[in-house]
Amino acid sequence: GGGERIFYYLTIMNENYVQPPMPEGVEEGICRGMYLLQEDAQASVQLLGSGVILREVQKAAQILKDEYAIHANVWSVTSFNELARDGMQCELQNRLHPLRDEAEIQVPWVAQQLANYQGVVVAATDYMRAYSEQIRAYLPDSRPYVSLGTDGFGRSDTREQLRHFFEVNRYWVTVAALKSLADDGVVTYDVVAQALAKY
């Protein structure tokens, strides 16, 4: 009675893992918020991963390819905040200069990067979904977008169990991609149901 309750939001960070070498030509993308980490010429899905969850996203791309013959590009998102700031800056500049030539219209970095790649977009992080939701307005072609994150309070368990509970592990990324593809008519909903049962 009368005591203040404090809830703590826990993230699934602070994990040691080997950092792979930096790919060639990605310096600008690292600074601006995202870059293409794994490209598949047949990709019909764009998977965005941030932080330690990037490794889960890479594994989801492999599952999609091996078990469903669905190809995916994997994007490393170094900062959803930076992508959102860039998008807002582009909006502002375009609003303040409405009579510009079409070639002078500013396009957000995330839209520039995804414009030449088709397919639904799935983003996964170990932060709340609001973090990756920041870029929804700046995706090209208003394409389907699913953001997965760790919304919730005060849970403690192994990293593996927490990633499953918050639906940000490789299997949930796979299911999210399949569901988006089903909504687009690329796969049937039976495939999604089977994946849910399996994982």
C-alpha cells in the first residue's frame, strides 16, 4: 500500500561474440545507419538486423533458403535512430523547398538502400519495437514492413529463452518473413501455419 512500483525493462545485450571483419565499401553505410551485409541475387525478402540480433537474422536467412527456397538479403542496421533522423531531415528539406527539380529531391538513406531490392522488409532488434518502427515512413514504395522487438517488463532467463519469449530469434524472424510473403500472395498461409507448428 502506497509504495511505488518500479518495473525494469531488460534487453538481451552484453554478449561476447567474434566480430567479423568489416566488408569492403561499407564505411558510409555504417555511419549513416545501415549497409548490405549479405546479398542474394534472388532475394524476395529484406531482413534488417541490429546489434546481437543480427546473428539471429543471418540464421533466419539461412533457414528461409534451406527449408523454404526463399532468398533474403541481410542488412546490418547500425542505428535506426540515425536512419530516422536522416529521414526527418530529408522531409524537412523537401518541405522547405517545394519547387525543386525532381532530381534535387532528397531521398532518405534507408529508401536509397532498399529501392533497388524487392520484397517485404522484416526488422529485428533486442530493443522495443518502437526503435525499428522509426523508419517505417521512409521505406520505398510503402512496402510491407514488420518490426520485431523485446516489448515487455522485467523478465530474466537465458538469452535463448528470452529471444524466444520476445519473438526475436531466428525462428520468429523466419515466421514473420513467411507471414509477410503470405500476405503478398508469394506463399500460402499453410506454409506459415506449418512453420509456427514446427518452431
